[in-house]
Amino acid sequence: MKELLLGLRLLLGSGRGSRVRFMLMTVGSGIGVCCLAVVLVIPGILSAQDSRKAEREPNCSNGQGSCISAARQTAGLALSRVDPYGSEPLTRIFLARVDGPVDVPPGLRKFPGPGEVFVSPRLHELLRSDRGLARLLPGKEKGLISAQGLAQPDELYAYVGARPAELRGGGHLSGFGWEEARFPTVEPSTLDILRFTLAGVVLLPLAVFLSVCARLSAASRMRRLAALRLLGLSRKGTQRVNAAETVAAALFGAVLGLGGYWVVNQLISRIGLPGFKWYPADGSLSVTTYLVCLVGCPALAWFVGRVGAKKAAANPLAVRRSAVEKPPRLWGLLPLVPGLAIVVGYCVAGATGNVPTDTSFSAILMPLAVVLVGTGLVLSLPILSRVLARQVARATSSLSLGLAMRRNEMEPGGALRVATGLVLLVYAASLTQGVLIELDQVSKNTAPVQLYTMSLDDVPEKTERALAKVPGIRSHAVQARTWTDPDSEERSSISVVIATCAQLHRMAPVVENCVEGRPARLIVPGQTYDEGSQPGKIYPLHLRNSDGKPRVVPVPVPSRTIKYHDDTDAQMAGSGAVLIPPSSLPAGFRPEDRARLALLSSAAPGTVSSVLEGIAGVDPTIEVETVGVDPASLQQITVIKTLLAVGMILGLVIGVAAYLVAATDRAVERRPQVTALALLGARPRTLRTVQVAQVVLPLVVGLVLAVVTGKMAESSYLVTGGGAVFWDGAGLPLLLASALGVVVLAALGALPLVGRRIDPELIRRD
């Protein structure tokens, strides 16, 4: 305790320079803790949103059968529909009271009656500007859904009251609330990707930054500690004295950072981020976050402070006499070697086509490799800087470059403090590119046309004719499969497309040899042919009319073929499907057994929205599948991209802050040496060149290593992701441009470090 009090007394009584240094350490720690709190609170925000989603989930809302609680008497019906509105999901819950009391949905004051609509605040605003949305929500708006029933303020959500007869296939409603959300804000597997990326982009540079803040003015502090050691203070006591100052700065910084986070949360939650918004209460700090920030950060400062004072405690005379530092040990390369071995192994596996299939093993090995490579970059930089500085100093004839390289050779740790933050920033940027590429490979519609499918059982013949006339629909067809006898050993069937040649021509740009009124086999180039579709074989097609009367029609596989290829991402018809003209089927009969109606339109966002509104105008309860467009997945991608952008901004703040803090501190420490060179006759231009070279050269070495290892780590991540893209050549120019910008920033930051005024007092004691 005496040593701790001594450290605090030295802090308060060591002059203005020590107080300024303490303030700088505190502010730096505050910035780091604020960034740390942002990263730690993100899972809590997502969990709070998913919790409210689960609480409002209607039991049996999928409309697929009896209620979860079958013993209870059915009080209502529920039918859930999720449609894309641009890249966002629009959720509509149709509710109907059958008999007796029924639970009120979360966020509402009463159960919606027939023709009553309750919407979220943002949907309320959109209804004013987009009149077509009203067709998706039949009825009169009666109120807004409160925050209790919404995952986030900008959600598109609505409860629509209906009559029981209008909810065909609706689930028997027993209440609200389920164990988990049907459509979580971020899937658990995707959340693991987010954690992995934020750990590399934010947490690794943050640990370095906090360590840099804890070691400000290391040289002057070591001389002071060495003096205390020579006066009789013990080794452990000397380390505790140094740790007292760093812990005090870290503790005050943690309080400052948590206060800064509270302000940031209140502001940003109300303004919102692109595609991601939350309620301020969701961003409240948990007990774990408080412990990590208020206990973990000071503990890190204590460890760094004790390690930093180890040299002064062990050999105080060498510190007081400014003895030559020992060269860095080669053990600093130890983390880089296994990390690169894992990364190179995955890259070779991807290049040779031996993509790893054990994803659980890769999920552990890949993050480990990223951390090892990142740590190796930090620890190997002084070693590489010293080796390069020695070689350049021996070969150059330039005075400025020679002075700079000799300084880096004698003090390689200075390069570590100044360049590490920026090097890790470039390394993390490459990893983020890989994550964004993997997310872009998620299934989404990139074709010029949009295909809509719906169950034919939900679409009566009259409704089918009305849907075909919806503005924006180019053409339509019926997809079905022949019947399979479950007791037969040969359980084979074929696909059937019921359409005219005119309909087919409007659906696909390639339709060759189609003769109106004659069946044929569809041959899709580049697609595997259905071996069951052999000419001459006969398959039964089960039909049913509006009265429920069944009928079986034999479908012989014709010998005639039609070359077919459409513009959809997933071909509407497979190779080997049989085209049947509608005129060949009995009048009034249509296929049963999972037959689907397919509609086709342009893929323009405005057209898709207009078509969905037109379909809702015919029947708002129809479940429409927009092939290639998963609104829940698209929203997840938007959220992940936004959070990754937040991580990159935090990484940029941390990297630049680490550079500014370390460069300023290094300039203060270097003032006696610069003053000595100036008194010996060195010109200011020469000194500035020396300062720039001292910073830029080790930084360039680190950036080259960061770009190479970052691209390798990115490629290995893409290989383990299972996507189609392994090598990101398109992202290399951006990465190189970022590295060049970092070098320019570092060079400009080093220029003002040499002043015009010479102060001999700085070297009076020397």
C-alpha cells in the first residue's frame, strides 16, 4: 500500500509534465473503454430485440395445423405473412377471434377486430407516402404498436383483424410468446462471424492501444523509477509504484469511457444507423460489461505497469546511464509462424480444390490463426525493423537516413509503439473485406426478372385468372409433379409445367421448337437432366376440381424436346420437365399434391413492390414466395454490414489515436536527442527527414507484412466459409490505397515533431 501511495504522490508532485501525461493516459484509456463498451453491448442489443420478437410470436402463427397447446380451447386464428419491402421485411399478422377471450398481442391495448389494423410507427409514415401499401393491410388503421411489441423503432410490422372465414389455413391461436424468435435479427452462425470480425477489427487493436496509453513517457518514467530503486526501494515496490499511476489513469479513463458511451448510446440510438436502429434501453450496459471495463482494464494497466518497470527494477544503473537496449528476442516471431502455417494451409487447400468440410474444426482454427497472425505482426515489428535498419544504415551514404536507421537500430521498440496501431488497422481492413464478400454470396436475386410462387391450393381458379392480370406480371405457369406410389419400389416422378407456348415465350428468352398445343420435354443447357424423364414412360398426374372431385390423367413422356433457358437465378423448370398445354387437361380440373402457381415480372424494386401490392389487392392472405429474395436474410446482411462499418470506424479511431498518442509521446522523449543534434549543427530539414524516415520505414515494413498476411488470412477465411469466391483480387487496390494513405498520414504527423527553437535546458543534465 505504501508503494501505491508513493506512486500517487509522485504523480501529483512531479510537475506539469507528469500531470499532462496522466491526463493524456486517462483520455486515451477513456476512448479505448468507450470503444470496448460499444463492442461488448452489441450482443445485448441483438438479444433484447430477439427477446421481444419471441414474446410477440403467435403460437401456430405458421398456419400449418393445430395449436401447440392442444388441450386449450381455440380462442382465435392467426396467419403470418412476411413480404419484402425493398430490402426490408414487412411482417403482417392476421388475427381473428373465434370464441371466448384471447390474449392481446404485445404492444396493443386490445385485440384487433375485423377490419381493424394496428401498425408500427414507421409503417404508419410509409402508408401516407405509398398508397399501394394499403392493399397489403385491408382495413382501417386504428392505432400504433408500442415499443413493447416491436424489435426496433424502424420495424415494418402490422396486426390485421379479420373474420375466421377469411383466414384459410390459419393456425389455431392459443396465445403469444415462444421460446425463440422465428426470424432473429442475426442468425447465431452469422453472429459468430460478427464476433470473430469485431475481435480482429476492434479488440486486438484496442489491447495494443490501451497498452500504449499505459506506457506513455516510458523513458522518463523509467529514469525516475531507477532513481527510487537506487535509493533502496525493493524490486516489487518499484513495479508497484509504476503500476499505481497506470492503474489510476486506467480507472479514471474507464469511468470517463463509460460516461462517454452513455452519451453516444443516447444520441446514436435516437438518430439510428443505416439499416439498424435500437431503443436506448437496449444499449444499457450489463454487469459483465461494467466488470470488464472497471476491473479488466485497470488489471491490464497493472500488468503493463509492472512489466514496464521490470527493467528499472532489475538494472537501475543501466537505465540512469541510458545504456544500450538489448536487441529484441526472436521469440517475438513465435506466434507468427503457426498462424501463417494455418493460413497458408487453407490457401493451398483452396487452390488445389481440397476445400475443408469440417466446419466445426475450422470455426476454432481460423479465429486462432487470425489472432496468432495479428499478435505476430505486433511482436515481429521491432525485430524486422531492427534488422532492416542495420542493413540500410550500413549501405546508405545519406546522413539523414543513416541517423534515422541507427536510431531505429538502437531503439526498435519505438517503432512498435508508433506503427502498431496503423499496421493492425490495415490488417483488420483486409479481414473485413473477406467477411463482406462472404455475406454478398448469400442467396439473393441478381437476375433481371423476379419469380413469385404460391401454393395452388390457396389460389382458386378465379383468383388465378385475377393474379395473371396484375399490372407488372409478364406471364404465369403452373408447376407440379406427377404422383408417386409410396408402396411401389420404384418411387419416381417427373416435373410438369402447365403453360402455353406463348406463356413460355414471355417467361424465357430461350424457347426453341415449341409447337402450340403439343406436349414436349424441356431441355435446359448446362443443367443435369432428370433421368426419370425417358420418352415413352407414363406417369400419373392427380387432378381435382373445385367441388373436390379427383381425377387421374396419364402423362406420357414425349419424344419431342424444347430448348429452354430463363433468366431466373433458379430455373423455373428443370431439365427433363414435361410441358403440358392447358387445353389437354379436363376442363375445371387442376393439379393437386403441392402444385404451385408461378408468376414472373421485372426485378426492378419498384415493380416487385407494385406486383406484391397487386397480389395483395386480389387476396392479402396469399403466401407469396419471392424466389431468390429472402427479406429476413437481406435485413441480416444490412445489419451485419452496418455493425462491421461501426467496427471499422472504431478500429480507425483506435488506430489513429494510438498513432497520435505514441508519436506525440515519442517526440517528447526525443527532444533531448534532437536538441543535441541541433547544437552539433544539424539543420532543421535534416532533422525532419530523420524523424520522417524513423517513422515511415518501419511502418512500411509493417504495412507490407500486414497487406500480405491480411490477404492470406482473408483468402483462408473465404475458403473455410464454403462460398464460391476464394480470392479477392478486386479488394487489393483499395487495401493498397489505404496502406498508402496510412504512410502519408504518418509522414505528415512526423513533420511537426522538430521545432524551430532550440532549448539547451533539455540537455543540461546530459
